[in-house]
Amino acid sequence: TTPHKTAPIINSFSASLDPYVATVRAELRLTMLHKVVRARFDEFLDSFVPGEDPGDASFSGLFDKVPVKSTEAAMYGPLFDAINNAGILQKCTVVATEALPDASDKSGQKIDGGMYPTGSAPTASGRTDWSTIELSIECKVGDADDPFDDVIPNGHPFADKRRAVLGQILSYGVLVFERQHRTHHFSIIVFGGFVRIIRWDRAGAIFSEKFNYREEPGKLARFLWRFSRLSAVQKGHDPTATRVLPGTSDHALMQRYASTPRLTNDYARKLFQETLARDWPWWRITVEDAGGPRDFLVGKPTFIASGLVGRGTRGYVALDLSDPDHPFVFLKDCWRVLHERSETEGAILSYLNGCGVGRIPSRLCDGDVGGQETISQDIWKAKHEGEECRMKHHKHYRLVVKEVGIPLRHFKNGRQLVSIFVDCLLAHEDAYLKAGVIHRDISCGNLLMLPGKQPNGRKFYQGLLTDWELSKRIDQESESPRHPDRTGTWQFMSVNALNNPHKSISIPDELESFFHSLLWFAIRWLPHNCDSVGRFMFEYFDTGRSANDKEYYCGAIKQSTLKSSELVTTTNAQLRFFRRPMPKPISGAPSVPPPTSGNPSSHSGKASASAVKAPEWSKADLHPIDAVFIELLKWFSASYQLTIQQNGDDETLLPTPTPLDDDDDDDDYDDYDEAGYSKIQQLHFAEDSQSKNMGGEHTTQEDHSSLETRAQRLETHRPMVDYLIAQIRADVWPKAGDKLPDQLPKNYNPNKEDKDPSEKAPAAASGAKRKALPEGSVSADSASKKTRSTPASMA
């Protein structure tokens, strides 16, 4: 059989905070497999660009002066001049924008040109402006630069050159959808003497047949004539989102409320203030709630889901205009997947709120946005009757919740970090027991902090479990999947879920996702003995294996860790967490011997290349979270080992074949809710007086009954909740000094890790390396989530 290929899953949770543009584009084009459909030119024009044609006007020879075998720069000047001078356009201008990238785009990407409203066209600067572009235009010199392939039945390209162009124009579409509020967007791709026109929406892409624009200039002229005369809605603009411009009353209101401190929850104001970026458009957005429309003012999103195809979630700290007090709330804008059994997230939250589920967001309002739905899937189905459509049907939707959460990366120390996880575990248990709902998307972005107060008046940060969009009622678990793809975020999904994409998500899967999420925070911000955080994160969280470039399964390192019950560093030493940073290893001494637990011989294949001696440390130096990871791993390992024993081999661990800045007053906050945890412990002790010792030394060989005992602790939430609360309440945690600056290098790249970490890669012709986006933004969609700064973790 074909060996499994290792490939990274790129998103904001990955080790590459600063992936190259080429990497992002490669990920983007993979998301389009089975999500493109070809249409005849006249069919495309009449369906999507309605209107009258330019009468008897002759366009013969209009584009004869455009060189077809030269350079891109030589092409678009004559092409754009011909369009602008032909009297085709109405209130629009085509502008070359290859000179400079959009000021807000840290990736530095520049498109050859585009159509802009005449009053806002960047004619003088030649700078790309993704926030106002109406029609994207990219030029390529060769006929082989066609991003689609007419020889392939579905049109999806497989030649490297074609795939590269598809990834490029997709990346431009992503930048448009991130900055504008759109239902769809049009692009023109010119390659040699040919042209295609593309319509993008959240389901996929519809592309026209190619035509020779020099031999048939009337086709391109007709499209441009009609397009420039379309209404804003027909061009793809969302009429429920209105741009807030400088000098308007809304603009002044946003600035005033952002700069006026509040007596309570002032952290939300600070988050809102950070979103008022000058190089990003501000908006007034309407939410069409059943109780009536409500308006909100927003700046830059705190979260942007990756990719063009998909839910396209954006999260905002918003100013509520419908409430006289103008509170700060959280607004989620997305394209939900339609299915006969699908519930809106607002309906799910209302149900959970009504059932008394705690530590979750409180719904304020929600609603679908007019009749805005994707149509690419309908065009595909009409052309492929009787075949399974891989495109999803999306509908535009907005949700507003009361709470503005604080991203968990702002935790104060390890004790507080674990306490937030306990709170979110309790929320998960509450939903499961009180409402019969399972979350199914536990990830670092969905675990947030919220200021709280104990009965004695002491302040603390409480956990908030957000993003319930993918949740499911337990009584529906036996039904067929609502959506064909995996449910969850790649980096945090259980080994079992990654290797069996169609399995129902269970409590053990969710508890394992909590474990992976806790490790993700600890490896980045707590002291430990792993020298290469980037390499560890890349190999543990990001990598997947594929035999066919279509389906990806769990990477080898995560899988071996769960099987062997031992975390190892990239040099194959046991991963240990410390109370404080330890001295660096000493060079020139024998290397640390590898563990004998069945892990791969090395994460990176370089264990023998660097001989180092481990620094001296004692058990007193170990961080309490070190024991937490060791203990919990025993439970997960026992569960997987039992399954292997039952099956007689390792098949269960293998794929099943399938076709804010920190607040200055943090010292005023307790590390955890002492009163609340004490009450929980007393309640659980009264219900189950049997005291359980969950510690003990780990042995390589364990009998069957011991494995069963450990594995049973994953069948319900209580054992993990009780264990973690007991650990938190023990007086062994560092008071300060264990939270470090982020140890993941911002410019880490797995393919360039041997270079000087301060060295920046040279710029590429397309606009160079993709710079790190602001916290809460993202680029590609394989795992589909970006770091959340607020309850937007609902992606």
C-alpha cells in the first residue's frame, strides 16, 4: 500500500504563526477539491450578471494591443486602458494595483488590478485596497496558467502550475471576504490569450468556460458592461452592513465609547478600543432578531476563520446601539451549514440557558440575514444529477451574546490556567447532564476567561465555554452525520476522532480534547525542558498523515503519546514542566537516553546529532501541572490499550479507510473560585464517599483490571473534575513566576528551523512571506479556526 504522507494542518493554533504565502495558498486550494463547477459563458452571464447588453456596439480589435507572450506588467496596462477607454464601464474604473499591497495586509499580497467605484479608486497610489475592490483581476502570461482544467471532469486542476494560480486567486478572495461584508465576489483571470470569470461564495466557486478575449472581445466587454451596472446587492454586497466613515456620527460614537473608562467590565472597552484600527473598515451591522432588528457598531474582527469556503466566521466586540446604556457585547457573523436537523447556535444557547447550564454565553439576539444563502451547491447539483454533492449549503447568520470573554492566553499562572479548564469542564458536564447536549468542538479558542466574584467579595477569573454551533443533542447521536466532514478543530481532536472521521464524538473524546488544549497552553507559556517549542507543536498538534492527499489522519507523535502514556521532547527526553525556568542543557556531554515506552525514536530525527546533558533538577523543581499530565495520560493510554487488546491489534489507533494586554490589577484576583470548588468537593464527597488515590508510579506493564480502572475514569466528567480540583486546592502551586512570555517563536517555520531564528525570509515576487496576523486572525481552512480573543471562539 502507499505509505502515509505527513502533512501539516495550518491554522492559527499551529506552530507556524507566520506561514509563507505559498503554504497558505497550498492549503487554500486543497479546500476547493470537489467544490468548483464549470458553466458555459452565456449561462454564467445570464444567471449571475443579468442586464441589457451594449446594443450594436462593435468591440472588434478592442484588445488587440494587449501582448499575450510578454510579462504580466506588460499585459495589464494595455488591457486596463482598453477597458477604461471603451465606454464600457459606468461609475467604475479599472486600476492597476501591483505597486503596493493593502496597508492592512501583513502578508503583503498585491493583485494586478481591479474594478473600483470611481470615487474611491486608488488611481494615484496604485495600492491594492481589499476593502473597496469590486472585481478582482489577475493576469498571467501563459495559456498553461489556467487555474482550472477542462480535461478533468470536475475542472479541479492537478498540474502544479495551474494549482499555484488557483491558490493565488483564492488568497485574494480571502482578503476581500475578510474586509468586506459579502455574499459573493467576482474575479477575472487572464492567462495568455484566454479569460475565465469566477464567482466565489462560501460553498465554492462557479467558473466560466475559457474564451479567447482577442478573438471574442465582445464576451469580456459584455460582462464588464453588465457588471458595472449591477446593484450593490447583485455585485455581492450585504445590505445589512453599512460602512462607518470618518466624520459620521457613528464614527464619533465609537471613538467616544472606546475612550471612556467604565466602572465595571472595563476590559471589554479596552478590547473594543483595540479593534478600532485606522487601516481596517468599521461597520454598522444589523441583526434581524425575531423580536425586531438591532444595530451594532464594530471595528476590526477579533477573530477571522480561515479560508474562503466554509462558515467564514468573524467575531467582533460590538457596541450595542439598541440598549440605551450601549453595553459592549460579542457579535458573531458566520455562514451556518443548512441541514434539516441543524439548529442555530442561538437556539442551542437559549435552550442551554433555559436548562440552567452555567459558565456559557448568554444569548441576546440572533437571526438569519435576509435570504442570503450560497448557490454554488445548487449549480453543481443541477449539472450532476444523481451524484453526491460535496459542497455544503450555507446560510448567513448572526448571533450576539452578552459576555465578552478574555482570551485564555492572558492567564496569570499555572494554577489559574487549570482552574479555567475545570470551569469549562463543569460547563461541559452541565450541558451534558442538564440539557443532554455534547459540545463536540473543544479547543483553545473556545476556552475563555470572565471576571467573577465569590460570595466573600473576592474577585477571580471564571472559565467560559463558548462556540456551541457544532454541538449536538445526545438523543441524535445514533442518527447519520449532519455534515460529511470531521467535527472539531484538528489540533485538539482525539486520536480516535482523527482516525475515524465519521464516528460519533463521545465524552472520552471531549476529555481528551481538554487534555490536548491544556498541553497547548502549557508548552507555550509554562517552564519546561523542551528546547524547540515550534518543532514540538508542529509534530504533536499540526501534522497529519495521508495516503491519497484527500483524507488526513492523526499524526504519529500524538498517536504514540496517547498509546504509550508518555510525553517526550523533540530530543526524545521525557517532557517535564518546572516551577521556574531551568538552566539550559550543557553541551559536550552524553545525551539523555531515550524513553523505553514505545514512542518513535525521535520527533525530528536529530536526537543523535546534538549531544547534551540534562540540567540538574529535583522533584521539588517540578511544576504541579507536570503530575497532572502524567496522571491524565495514564487514563487515556489505558483506554486505548484496552481497545487494542479487545481488537487484538492496533487497528483502533489507525485510520478507518473511507472514500488583550494583561490587566494591571490581576493581583486583586484569586487564582481560582475557592468557595465554588470547596462546595463541589463537598457535594461529590457526599455522593461518593469512596476516596480515590489517583496517583502512583506508572508501570510499563499493567494488568487488565488496572487498565479498566483507569479507563473508566473517562466515562464521565466527575473523575477528571474531582482530580483537578484536588490538585488546584493543594497548597503546592507557585504564586508567581511560572508564566513565561510565549515560547513559540513568531517566525517559526518547520522547513526553515535550522536557520537563525532572527532571520527573515526574503520577499517573494507575489508579495512575500505572510506576516503574523493580529491576535484573533487567521489564514487557511484545513482545521478551520483562529485564536479567539472573545466568545468568538464560536467558529
